[in-house]
Amino acid sequence: MRQLSTALCVVAFGLGSGLPAAPIAAQDADRQVAQGKAIYARRCATCHGAGGEGKMGPSLIGAKHHLSGYGTADVLFDYTRQVMPADRPGRMLEVEYWAVLAYILHENGLLPPGTTLQDATAPQIALDR
Ligand code: HEC
């Protein structure tokens, strides 16, 4: 039974974007960042560097990133969803874009603790600080 509920939980998270918005617990925020880290390694690191330091694509993590130019996280999301990954633009699920950006913002200290990155929260997350 325990295994079954774990499996259901994984499935529910995978389909999360289609579920009605529920109050977000801090645990979900941690999980989103962890999921984003795995997506980053798989889909972004070849061009942006394993630690986001930049390679053929610009730096996304650390002192040299230029994410402040987007102003808020919703603008960064719209840009990223349309053109990234540059070799397969727009080909990821919306929840995957949110997760990978949550990871990138978290690593830059731009994601307020306990915050899940999504439609409702992104406009309030300032990148220019
Ligand atoms: C095939 C190479 C490639 C892959 C894979 C890739 N990118 Fe990029 N990315 C680029 C290049 C090149 C640019 C610069 C585009 C430009 O300036 O027009 C860029 C720009 C960006 C920017 C804008 C940065 C800035 O300083 O304005 C973001 C954000 C971004 N990528 C996120 C991602 C994310 C997230 C992933 C993984 C889901 C990803 N990229 C995967 C090549 C890539």
C-alpha cells in the first residue's frame, strides 16, 4: 500500500499542471527545485554549463547571469518556454519549464523560500535585485 501511494503521488505530480490550484506546501517547493535540477542536467547543461556558468549559451547561474533584464519570473518563463531548449524549442511540458526555472532561480538566491514557481507566484518574483 505504501508503494502504491508513492506511485500515485509521482503520477499526480507529473500531471500537476492540470489539477486545480491548491495551497502550496514548502515540501512541494523543494520537490520542484529537485525536479528542475534533473531537467537542467538533461536538457540545458550541454549549452549552459553543468553549473549554469555558461558555455555556448549564456550563463544562467552565478554572478555573470543576465536574468535581471527580464524583470520578473513570468517574463523569463514566457521567453524560455518559447525558445528553449534551443535545440528543441517549446518541446517540454509546462510543469518542466516551471521546475527548471525554479531550480535556476533557487541557485541564484532569487526564489523566496518555500515558494513554488507557477502562474500565480511568478509575477511577484523580482529578478532585478
Ligand atoms: C542547444 C543549446 C541550448 C540548449 C540545449 C539550451 N539553451 Fe538556453 N540558450 C542557448 C543560447 C545560444 C542562448 C542565447 C540566445 C540568444 O541570445 O538569442 C540561450 C539563452 C537562454 C536564456 C536567456 C539568457 C539571457 O541571458 O537572456 C535562458 C533563460 C535559457 N537559455 C534557458 C535555457 C533552459 C532553461 C534550457 C533547458 C531547458 C536551455 N536554455 C537549453 C542555447 C541553449
